[in-house]
Amino acid sequence: MLYLFNYHHVTSLVRLIFSLLAVVGTCLLTACDRRAQVDEGAAVTVLRVWAHAGQVTERDTLRAQVGRFNAAYRDIRLELSFLPERTYNAQVQAAALAGDLPDILELDGPYLYNYIWQGQVQALDGLVAAEQRKELLPSILDQGSYGGKLFGIGSFDSGLGLYARRSALRRVGARIPRHPDEAWTLAEFEALLAALAAKDADGAVLDLKLNYPDEWFSYAFGPVLRSAGGDLIDRSSYRSAAGVLNGVAAVRAMGHIQHWLKAGWVDPNVDDNAFVGGRVALSWAGHWEYRRYQATVGDDLVLLPLPDFGQGSRTAQGSWLWTLSRRCRRPQQAIRFIHFLLQTREVLAMTVANGAVPATHSAIAQSVWYRQGGPLHLFVEQLNEGFAVPRPKTPAYPVISSAFRQAFAAVRDGAPVQAALDRAVAVIDQDLRDNQAYQTR
């Protein structure tokens, strides 16, 4: 759920909603607080943990991990609660307003910065050893850092690329790039789309996951802007999106996507079976689709980098991470759980469950999918070698994401690209002005 809360510019309606949520949250959590007090008197530190209720396999894995941790550390007991994913951020914000956040908190990566700005989470710098940092992918450290400090660590990252049917590419004589440096140029990619369409019954040969919800659009197509020389915001200061999101490079890039749509090359995504159903030869998708695609396509499946829009191939990164709330009074004990989750066997347990990219080099080396020569090693190369672009590291990110999604929808419907991006910039820059560009308080 795309939601932004700040203390200075909130409507009375939102205040009322959050107050009600806060009251409910406080009532529900009071019992846990009482238990914590009793158990601390018995020399057992009780730490509350909140996580998003993702897919069943992720929930089952995290429950098992909490169980293993509790068995290993008899002086600490974790109490795990799952919150619905669609309303997760709103419920966490309600708890923050009520001053009742848990000790250990899972957050979707790009939302971390708003909580840092609010002062709701604490830095981890003094709690994470240099040896542990070296084990982490650079993208994991990048996503979890803000203002020169480390605030969050994930046990996995994400991957985005093009899945293709190898046989379809061979039929039109297309080369198969193996590394982001070898990505198709934009001209090559559009020539490929036209060639594939000429041999396709309805001409739709590309799946862009237009059926996906809110966050997908900035995640999946923000890198296109970077590849073209634009961006979602000016990252040199994070004070404006003007001239960047609506600049010449970004307008040109989004114009090409609109061209694909108008040409009929993009599947309408009335369902999520465009690729597995054989309707298209190419799917612009993330790591989470690999198992489903491989089960259907088998050895004909190949993973490729996204096309180069002029400034090199770029891709997305970032996922859920762990942080400690400011209310956590036992950070030395709480950090043990994050360290536990970063053990190789635990990273592998979660990434086998959700298919994501392991966060540590040791786990990658043992992963059948992601190790050197594995079918998804391209995702590791993208994260390790600087091709992956984190979503904007600013508390304004929820507004940026929402504004860009609306601009993408307008472009899809045939609106002039410049006008659609101008409107997005106006929304983003107004929010930045209202909040003094979210300068640290």
C-alpha cells in the first residue's frame, strides 16, 4: 500500500483514521507488553517481532526460523506477529503514532527512509561487525543505508530482467546477450519486437505485467528512465524531480514504451498467464517468476538483461529488510536475530522459500539457482556490478511511486507523455516543498 505519513502536513481525516488505528493497536499490544515485563523479571528478554504476511512459504519459513532462534538463545524469546501485506505500512504507521512499535521490524526497503526521517528506527552501525558487512551484497548495504548510517539489513534482494523463449529468439535470428554489458540496444529490442510480432497471431509478444499493483511500476520502469539518462528524482539533492522525471531523456524513454503499446506488441495482461500460456515470447519480470516459468518452459527458458536505452542496461533491486525500532531497549539482544537470519543456512532457507537473491556471498555460492553458472546468476551480476538501481532513497518515495504509477497509466491510455510526466513532477515537488525536502530534523 502506497502511503505517506508526516507530522506537519496531514489532513484531519487522516489524523482521525490513524488515531482509531492507534487505539486498536495499543489495546492489542498491551498484553504483550505485560508479558515482556514479567519475563524480563525472570531474566528472559522478550522481543516483539513484526513481519509482513507474504506468501505461505515465507511465513512458514520465518516461523521455523523464530523457533530455531528461540531454541538456540534461552535468554531471549521472540514473539512473532504477521500483519497483512496490503495494509502493513498503514498499521506500522499507526503503531508509530501510538508510540507502540515492536522491537524488531520488517519493512519494505524503499519505505525505510520515511521511518528514519520520523525518528522511528535506530542505526545499526555499532551493532554490525565489518566482517558481516563484507559478506553482504553491496545492494543490501546500499538499500539499508541513509545519511551515511546503516539502518536496515535484508536477508535477500530482488532480481529483474527479461525472460525469453530461446526457440522464439532463434526463429528470428536474434542474438542472446549473457551479461548486462551485452544487452540489446533499444533499436535492437524494437526490431526484435517487430520481428516476433510478424510471426505472432495477434502481434502481442511482450509481457510487461500491466496487471501488477502499485509498486511494480516504479520498480520495473524506474530503471528504464536511468538507462535513458533520466530518473524519478534528482538524486544529487533529492529536492526536485523537475527536469529529471520530465526531462528530454525520460520523455523519450516513456515515449518508446507508449510506442510498444500502440503498436500492439504488449500483451494486455487480462490475466498473469501471458508467458506460461504461450501468448508471448518475452516477459519483463522478477525473480519470483522463475520457478513457474521454468516448470512450464523448461530448457527453452533463458534469462536476459533489460534493454539499453542509451546509458547502459539498468535494473531494479531492493526488497524487505529488518530494522530495530527506536523503542527497542535491548538492541544488543535484538541484533542477534538479524545476525541469525544472515547465517548461510538461514539465508538459503528463506531464498529457497521465496526464490529471491541471497543477501550474502556465502549463500550465493551454495545456491543452485544463483551461484556461478546457475540459471539466475545474471541477477547476482547485476547487483554486484552496479547495474541495479535502488529506488530513490528519500522519505518522499511513496509519493514518487504513486505519482509515477499514475503517469504510467496515463501514458498507457495514450496521453501525451510530456504532460503525464509534468503532472507527476508537480505532485512530487509539491510534497517536497510541503516537507522542506525532508531534511533531517
